Amino acid sequence: MLKKRLFPIALSLAALLSTTAVAGAEYNYNLKPKQITDNVWCFFGALEVPTKENAGDMVNSCYIKGEKEYVLWDAGPSAVFAKQAYEAVSKLGGKLPVSTVIISHEHDDHWLGNSYYKDVHKANIIGPKSLNKNYPLGDEKNVRILQIIPDNAKQGTRIVHIDKSYEDTTKLKIAGLNFEYVPVGNAHSVEDWFLYMPDQKIIFAGDIVMNGRVTSNRDGSVVGELKAIDAINSKEWSTLIPGHGFIIDKTATDEFHMYFEMMQERIEAAIDDGIDETGIVEAVPMVEFKDKPLYDLLHNLNVSRAFQEFDMGLE
């Protein structure tokens, strides 16, 4: 009888230990890189906001293989994400160091993986100076993503600053590859850049371009977005990696351009008709986008922000 009583107790203890082990395990992002060209692999995130469930995996980031090293475009939402991304790409492109990380803009879902690349690869980090200005070292408690994602997804994640920033379009030669790092000013954020590979005709757009979902324009400018998309389309490109979204062909910028062009036209028309800030959201529903992910969450905020831009001269 004693053995019979002990057996279920042992099972319960084993189950408890198993549960504890799983709870303490590193979050599994289950990352699957998509090969874009013979030397470019990208991770495509979900069309949603960061949540505890997705652990911030809602951004696109890319590995570019050079002669003896990788160049990385946007580091992703955590050090755990970055570590697992490197492990996944290494199985395809080889276990090479990441020498350089290039960041598109200061929003935290795009650069919190910096800590992995700095700590493990000693990478040189290129990016906007606004990141260093607006995210003080050691101030992780005020970083949005780190307040959302689970503890086992943010192990080792901390604010790591940009090593090198630029003022103007800069041609870079890294790992035997040619790049152009191009500023577009205030478009999606306070300071946006895109990366162009002229030899391969690829553009890495960051959040200047999204498709398949509605954007957040909380820090952005409608006029700035349209100018930024024009700057992208002035380049000769055949493939474009958006900051969020899955369309990478020559139609990649169409949806975003249409969204902001229509928003400008309709808000300016509403202002001419005497609509004020209390009525602008109802006046500019842009129902063409109502079925897109995040429309209900973000569109009205975008319209309110855009009204301020056009009515109060913020552009």
C-alpha cells in the first residue's frame, strides 16, 4: 500500500519539476529564415503588435552574407530573438561572425537584439543618433517591449547604443559588399533610414514601408512618409524588405503610399470643409483599409496625428 501511495506522489513531483523546467526555459521563437537571394536571409514577423505571446516577434530583420562575415539589418526585439536568429541562419549560411549591425530607426522592436551582437560578436552598430539620445543606457524599465514580453524572452537584453551614426547618405563597403545608407528624416519615426544594395537591387526599408497591416504613425509625418517612399522609388530596385509585412516585389510600396496619399487628400479636404479635431476621425474613416490588421487599434490615432500635422503646421 505504501508503494501505491508513493507512486502518484512521485508522478506529481516529476510533473512539477517538468513544469518548472519548461517555465524557466528560454522562450522559443521558432524562427524560420526565408532565403531572398543567394546571400540574403530574412525573418518575417507577425502582423500584430508586440504581445506576451509573440514576445515581440512582429518585425522583419535580415542577414546579409559577405565574404567572411554577416551584415545584419535590424536586430529584432530581444537578445534571445537575436541569438536564435543567428543559430537559424548559421545552419544555412555558415557559422560566420556578425561584424556589422545596421539599424533603421529608434523604435525598440528593431534594435533590442543589439546586446547579443555586441556581447557575442563584438559587432559595430550603425544607426540613427536619435536612439542614443532617446534611450539612456541602463533605462530598460522605460523600454516598451521589455515591459510586454515574458521574462524568458528578454534574458540578456539591455540598451546598447549606436557606435557610428551619419548625417547624409553614406556609401559603405562591408564584407566585400556595397551599401548605401540613406536618411529620409521624420517619416515613420523621428529619424528614419533605409539601406540600399545597388549591385543586387535590394532595399531594406525598415518601417518607412509596411504592407498587409495598418501602421502606427505616432511619431511620424504623412508628408515625410510620402517623401521617403519617393526616395526609395527613385532607386533602381527589384526587391524590397518592409519593416512589417510580407510583400517584397515591385508592389511592396504601393499599399503604404496609397494609405498616406489618401489620408493627406481627405484630411485636407475635411479641413477645407470646416471639420475640426473633434470630427476628423469620423470624417476620414478610410474604409478601404478597414479589414487590415491593426486598423481598429491604430487608424483613428493616425488620423488624429495627421490632422495636427496639416491643421497646425507640424509638417
